[in-house]
Amino acid sequence: MNEQNNNRAGRRRKAKRRKLITIIVLLLLCIASAVYILVHFGNDSGNESAGEPAAETPAAGETADEEVPGTVEEGIAASHVYSHRGSAGDDELTFAAYDKAVEAGSKYIEADIVVSGDGTVYLAHDDYAMDMTGTNGYFSGMTDGQIAKLKTKNGSSVLKLKDLFEKYGDSVNYIVDIKYVSQRNVEAFTIAVRTSGLEDNVIAASSFFDALRPLDETFPDMTKMYICADQATFDIATGNDYVDIISVPKSIMTADNLKAAHEHNKKFSAWTLNTEEEIRDAIELGVDSYFTDDTELAIKVEKENRTE
């Protein structure tokens, strides 16, 4: 009888051990499953809970957060482009031309100036008014009242430099080309700039050394550009301390002249580049700036080809 009881007790103990082993195995399987889930899926859910979104796969044909090689921002591109008289044609030196340039992204607009008999500074390429207005007379010999009655080829009034300053303010920079050298013209330019309060936004330009030289005392910090006509005047300009930029005709826009300008601590500019090929040549050469009648084209080519 005792032996039978012992056998039944042994079988019960074996059954309990098997049940315990089964439970332990099941627990181990559960733990292994949990570890697997954490390892393979825990990182993604952890990033999301921490506020870090999972990386998105770019759509076909798209590259995420990648700039196109060989391009520059529009502001950098525009820093090399000088809008010559705003733009070419009958609109030149009128608000229509300057609006077109500014809308295209220009940050540098150029204006040629003459001075009336009353001492007011006007925008005109020549003192002789015929080409701009069809009038047989000289701006320097006219009163402001007489000039007020004139119309340009596109039907606009002849602008004063003051008008240009007031419209665009410090949103752009101004290359102001003093077309005729005389103390009277330089003084009129000086008064117009000081009255505007835009000294920091003006580059004084001229084809005459005698127009720029006195401005070195009046506006010592103002950038001064000499617009040369040929190699001889370029060579002279490199030796003048008050000249900061030398602008050359495209016929002498060469690597040697660029090197000479830079060796004399002067920036190298060119005029007037209006084709894609000319602009690309200037960019490849490393020209610092250039005049163009087509601002939209120039900024487009700059963005596509300038690498700085």
C-alpha cells in the first residue's frame, strides 16, 4: 500500500515538473517575441514619439534637400549684374526701364546724368536732347520748366536723379555716371546724393578722371568706377588710388586686364554684355561685374553658371 502511494506521489511530482517546464518555455518564447518586436520596430516608434519624423523617400525625379550643382542664389547672381540705363530701347532711363530691371531681380541700376541750366540733375545719356526727346537743344541750357515739357521716346517725362532715389530708396544700389566733367556738374551730383541720404547706395562713375578725383575728398568711402574707352585709359586707371572699379569695353575684357586690375586692388567690370555667350565668357573669366541691357537674361545665366 505504501509503495502504491509512493508511485502516485512520484507521478504527481513528474506531472508538476512537466507543467512547470512548459510554463517556463512559454514564458521564454514570450520574452523572445517581445525582444524581436522591440529590436525590429521599436526604433521607428521611438523616433516618432520623440518628435523625429521618419525620413521620407523622395518621389521619382526628385532629390531631397539637394541644390542643383553649379547654381547660386538670386541675390548673389544679381550682385554681378549692372542694369544699364534700366534696359535698352525707347524705355531707357525711364521708370518703365527701371521697373523692368528691378522686377527681374536687379540690385544695381545705372543712370547717366546731365545738369540743367538751373543746376538740377536729370537722367540723360547726352547733353544734346535730340536723341532722347526729339528736341533741338541742350539740357544744360534749359530751365527746369522747359525740361518739364519734354517727353522721351516712350512718352515719359525726363526724370530727375531725385525721382529715381525717391522711388527705389535703399532697395537697390545706383551706378551714377557723370557724363560731363565740370565743377558745376560734380557739385550738383554731390548735393543730389547728400540730399537723398543714400550715399552708401551710390557708386560714382565717370569716363573722366577729373569727375572722380574731387569726389575722393567729398565722399571718401563711396565706391568710384572709371569707365575706360581703351587699353591706354585702362592702364592709367590701374594707377589711380581713388578708382575702385575699372569698367572696360568688352573688346578688352581679357584675362591679362582682369589680373592687372586685381593686382592693383581694383575690381574688374565690363560693358555692355547682352548675349548669353558674352555673359558666360565674363563668368568663366571671373569678371566681378558687368553692364547689361537685359537684366533678366543676365541673372538667369548667372544662376546657371556662377559657382561662388
